[in-house]
Amino acid sequence: MSSIKEYFSSVGKGIASLAKGMAVTGKEFVTPKITEQYPENRQTLKIADRFRAELKLKYDDNGRHKCIACGICQMNCPNSSISLKSKMVELPDGKKKKVLEEYDYDLGSCTFCMLCVTSCPQNALEFSNDFEQAVFTRDKLVKKLNYRPEPSVEEIIAAAAAPKPAMDPEQLAKIKAEALAKAAKIKAEKEAAQKAASMQQSDSKSDSVADSPNSDK
Ligand code: SF4
Ligand code: SF4
């Protein structure tokens, strides 16, 4: 009798489970589809602005970038995806100026960490969201970012001789506030470290007094 009961109980459980599964299937059947029909939808495809697809040098309206070939991005890149070549040009006052000759970027080894962008003092770099980067050979992923004509030596000299524009007061105030905040943070960290060191010192002193054989007397 109990085996018949178990049999019908398991049949009931099976039917309940099937109904539950079919409910999920039915719900998905009527839910609007969100599958992207790529590449047919290429014209209407919306990629998030902040998507990191490829490193680029920012160019202004005159086709000039702001890179000064300082090499900070190259030094900060954790996997050597950036390789710079620079050259020195002589200015009329006899001073020498370093200028960019070639900026190579290996998209194939880039981890899109963005350290290069955030560390650039000139704000000369950005990531584009152009995600279509498939190629057949890896060497095609090594790109020269300064692909537009570089300024001539005469243009560099003229730019160096031109008076520097006054800094925007708002920007100046921001830089000052950041510097003050940084100094306050360093001071607070230093004080905390000193406090911790003195506490540790006094702890070790009291431990040594407690451990000394005369401490019981
Ligand atoms: S991109 Fe920026 S960090 Fe890199 S070399 Fe040029 S100025 Fe320096
Ligand atoms: S995003 Fe990171 S890995 Fe890629 S080039 Fe910049 S620093 Fe190097």
C-alpha cells in the first residue's frame, strides 16, 4: 500500500516540476527579445562611451596632440604595451626640447587598466570605444598613435617662444585645493604612524618589565 502511495507521490512531484519548468519557458516565450543582431545592427549599435576599446592620442582642431614625450605613460604601463621614441630639438635660446617622434601602442597586450591615461600630465591620452579591432595577425595590433604629421622644428620653436596663456583661476584654485588636501593627508598619515610607533615602543617596554626576573619583587 505504501509503495502505491510513494508511486503516486513521485508522479505528482514530477508533474509539479514539469509545470514549474514550463512556466519559466512560457514566460521567456512572451518576454521581448534583447538579442543584438550584430553586425546587421552596426548602424544603430550603441556602445557605452566609457567602454575601453583602444588607446588614442587626443588631437585638437589643428590636428595637434599634447604629448610632450615625457615617458610617464610608458613607465606606468604594467606590461610594456607602450613604446616611445623621442628626439631633441634646439630652440633659438640654445635650450633643447624633447619632442615625440613615434608613439607605439600594442593593443594585443594592453589590459585596458587605463594607468597610462590617468597618469599623463598633459591629459593627452584617451580610450576610444571603437570595439571592432579583430585582425588576422597580432602585429597589426601594434599601432602608431601619432599618425598625423608632427609639427616642424619651426612650429615647435614658434610654439615655445609664444607667451604662455594665463592659467584659469578656477583650475588654479582646484590645483591648490588638491595640493592642500594631499599635504593634510600626508601629515595625518605621518602623525598616525608616529603614534603607532610610540604605542608599540611603550608596549614593548612594559612587556620587558613584566618579563624581568625582578618584576615580582
Ligand atoms: S602621452 Fe602623456 S604621459 Fe605619455 S609621453 Fe605623452 S605626455 Fe607623457
Ligand atoms: S591601459 Fe594599461 S596596459 Fe594598456 S597601455 Fe595603458 S597602462 Fe598599458
